[in-house]
Amino acid sequence: MQRFQSKYIYLIVVFVGWMACSPHPYQSTNRVYRQQTKELVKTIRQQPEVPVSDSIQQPEKWVGTTNFNLRKPSFVIIHHTAQNACAQTLQTFTTPASQVSAHYVICKDGTVHHMLNDYLRAAHAGVSRWGNLVDINSASIGIELDNNGFESFDSLQLKSLLSLLAQLKQKYTLPVANFIGHGDIAPTRKNDPNYRFPWKLLAEQGFGLWYDEPTTTAPADFNHLQALRIIGYDMKDSSAAKRAFKRHFLQDSTRGFSERDKAVLYQVQKKYY
């Protein structure tokens, strides 16, 4: 019995040692991350300079303010990965040639990969617009949900998402209205998170606005295109904006815009006043 226990303990020690020595699959890309952040630190530490120009009076000595902080994000953009596994997305986001990234990736089992410091700029929004904001990458946190775009979202995944959103909202004092989807900010290019995503559930927890169930139709003089613009949608393609609205607020991916759709839009618009 004692010999068996000794052998068992020996095997555990060997296994733990093997785990400690086994290479991290992303060891090399983590090294790149650390190196790039070091370079950014060098940039931040550089002394600000007055632009050189004949018309600008140069100071005799530089004076740096004592009152500053990092710029903080003001939006959260939710995506689906449009890939078939979490590992596939991690591979994509650690491949320089892809030129895409996100701050967080949440797997179907609820595992959360925090891939980029929240204060750094990820490449997740692409060409997009929300209201007058056109550089959304510089003002947002990107969250990718492991989902191929044609399936529902796992309960464990949503549980982790809600927990993460609560932390982000408190940490950065994010407005309720500033939790939106990739398809909202890029309606002509994207449809994520897909129409199965439970935006109402998020809104009930304080992440995104929702609407009071309409009991009547919208007023006769209601301008639904103007209402979409007020909410934030890019109206260069009004049909795409209407589809994006329906996908978000009605879980509807069909074309057209019914009286029911207008009534819901009327209720949503009032939340943005």
C-alpha cells in the first residue's frame, strides 16, 4: 500500500512538472503583446511638444500638467465571431496578417479571454458609425461571442457576458444606451450579433435601452427615418438601417417595415430623448 501511494505521488509530481514545463500555445504572441505595450509606454512617456510653426510662439520651458489620466472607453460593441470554435477566433486574433482583434472573447462554456487592455484600441468595429461618432474603435470595448452566426447563444456564455458587462459599466461609468451591436454601427456590412441574441435580457439588466410595448400605432406624422437617425443609425442606406433596427429590437431578420415596426421604433426613439 505504501509503495502504491509513493508511486501515485511520484506520478502526480511528474504530471505537475510536465504541465509547468509544457509550452504555452500562445507564448510567442504573448511576447509580442508585451513588446508592443512597452513601445506604447515609451510613446506615452514622451514629453509633449509645441507644434513648430512661424506663427506659434514657443515657450521657454515645457510645463506638464499634473492632472491627467488614460482616456476611457464609452461604448461596448457586441459581436459574434462568425467562426466555428473559440480556438479558431483566438488564432485569428493572434495572427498579425488578420489585422482584427477584440478586447474580450467569450467561449460557449463561459470562459472569458481578456485579450487586450481596455484602455488600448482594438480593431473590431471597422468602417462604422453611430450618430456623429465615426472612429468607434477609439471609443469602445469590443466583445466577441463564440458563435458562427447561425445559432443561439449558450446560457453559460450569456451568464459570463452579463457579469462582464456589469463590471465594465461600473468601472467606466458607461451610459445605459451605449451597449450596442456590430450590426447597429455597420448595418450595410454586418449582422452580428445575430437576430437570436437576447437584447431584451441585457436591457433588463441595464445594458442597452428597450421599449414599452406599444398599444397603438405610431402617430400619423411620425418620421421613422428621422427616428432611426436620432437613435444613432447611419442612414446612408435606410433599408440596411431598418433591418439592423429590426434585428436588434424585434429579433426579426426580414425585410420591410410594418406599422408594428414603426410603433416599436416610436417607443424606442422616446428613450433617446
